[in-house]
Amino acid sequence: MRRILVISLWWAFSFAQAQQPVVDSLTRVLEASEGEQKVKVLNELFRATQSQDPVTAIGYARQAANLAREVNDTKGLAAAYNNLGVAYRTQGALDKALEYYLQALDGYRQIENPEGIAATQNNIGTIYSLKKDFSRAVEYFEQSYEIFKTANDTARMVGALNNLGNLHNDLRLYDQAEKYYDESFALSVQHGKPLADAVNNMGNLYFRQEKYQRAAEFYKKALELARQDNNRLLALSSLASLGEVFTKARQPRPAQLYLDSALTLCHELQALMMEPAILRSMATNYANQNKMAEAYATMQQYDASREKVFGEESTARIAQMEIALSIRDREEAFEALQKDDQIKTLQLRNTRLGIVVGVLLVLSAAAGINLFLSKRKTANL
């Protein structure tokens, strides 16, 4: 366990070091940017930090969305909505993610941006696939793939093929799923960037068929590729899957090592959607060893985690987040109104002062006339 954890921590440190120059460079550009350029940099910062620091990333996406609305940048706003959809999907808030993706799609359609339309359709298909609405999922995936194919966008064709593989895997059409994964991975190699997701999904394919040894081979390969590509979220998925596959194979020691590493990384990334599955595998692993007290305690943690992610507490947490955002927006609007009100108050004070001066002048004039008339009456007497 120590060896795995030390390796995991060393890799996390190395990963942060590898990514930091990119983030630092973008941050320097951000400081000198304004308007649409600043929106673009904020969206790039989201993409640069999302896989290793989702909490920081979502802050960049929100800043991008707020600024894009302010400067009327439709493309930048659509990109920010798309990024927010990715962030909420990672947190397991599928309905909220779908809401943002649909707003992004509407924005890209307004400006007739095929690349943005196809990328967002692909993301929407993923949400429907996770929600088990397969007919809608395949519709969006196929539309997305056709746009990428027409544009000869190899990099995004890779992702679309991978998602089609996932869809057919969910439908238990394993032969067709394997064809999509193979095609996706081969195309990614041609493009010069082997897709670890396709390899990881091949592991899922064999796992569902209870071919655990074969599944483990693909998960290990995916973990290696994920670490080479500095993709911590995918590494988390591979670690959790390896823990589960060794649990199924009743090999408790390697299972626990992988699960401990996965849980540590899960908490580091705050990728709470992954936590229940990891805890469930841990509980099963303890039970396989007749460690019933540990199994029971871990199942209690699993129940609490599952309720936190999928139950009312999750809904409340998302609602609180939205309320906080709404309050912040209102505070910003109120500050703007206050500034406007200060101007209006100053104008009103000037108006009142003008009225008072005018009244005083009228009264003074009236007093002067009365005095003049009074003197005339005295003189006439």
C-alpha cells in the first residue's frame, strides 16, 4: 500500500509540475487580456486545469461566462457553457450538465459554428447515454460524428467513435462496441496521440463479459497512457476499475492497493461521482476476506456517499451552488445600481439645490417688490 501511495503522490507532484508552466503562461496572458480575448483565455484555463483541479477549473468557466455576457461574446459564452457542462457532469449533476450543454448548442447554432455544434452534440450524447436514453444518445453521437467527418477533424472523430463504442457497450452489443473502440484507438495513433479512454473502455468491455484478466490488461495500459498524458481523471477511473476487477477476481491485496490509491486521488480531485463505486468495491473486498466489521463500516460510508452524490443532498448542494451564484450576480447588479443611484442622487441634490435657490430668488424678488410698494404707499400718504 505504501509503495502504491508513494508512487501516486510522486506522480501527482510530477503532474502538477508538468502542467504548471502551461497554466502560468495562460495566467500571464490573462492579466494582459481584455474583452473577448480574456474570455478565450479563461476558457483555455478551464481546459488546462479541468483534469487535475476541477474546482479551480469551474471558477475559470464561471468567470468566462460572466465576462462573455458582459461583452456580448456569443462564441465565448457558448464555450463557457460547454465547459460548465463538463464540470457538472464530473460532479454527477447530469441534468444541470445537460442544461448547460443545450445552452451551449443554442449559442453555437446562433453563430453557425459547425465545430462547436458537433462538439456539444457529442457531449449531449454522453449525458443521454449516462441517463440510459439510448435513442437520443445515438442521434446526437451520429450527428456529431458526421460533422467531424465532413470537416476531416480527426482528433474529434476519435472521441465520437469512442462514445459510439460506449453506447454499444451499454446496449451489450459487444462486437460492435469493440469495432468502434479499435477504430477510435487506431485513428488516435495515426493522429499521434493514443487515446487512453478507448483503451480503458476496452477494459470495461471485457469486465462486463467477466473476462477479468483481459480487462486488467487494458486498465493497466490505460493507466500508463493516462499518466503519460497527465490525465488524472482518467487515471482515477483506471485505478478504480483495477481495484474492482481484482476484487471480482478475489485477489484482495492488489485490489486494496488500487482502491486506496483511487480513493486518495478521488478526494484530491473532488470527483465525488467516483467515490460510491470505490467504497462499494472496498466493502466487497473486505467481505471476501471475512473482515465483516470493516465491510460493514465501509458499506455505511458507501451509503452516505451515494446519498451525497445521487440523493437529495446532491440536489441541495447543486441548488446552494446556484443560489450562491445568483446572490453574487445580484450583488454585482446591486453594486452597479448603487453607483447609478449615487449619480442620480447627486443629480437630484443638484436639482433640489437649484429649486431652493430658485425659490429663494423668487422670495427675495417678492420681498423687494413688497418693500418697493410699501415705500410708494408711504410716499403717497
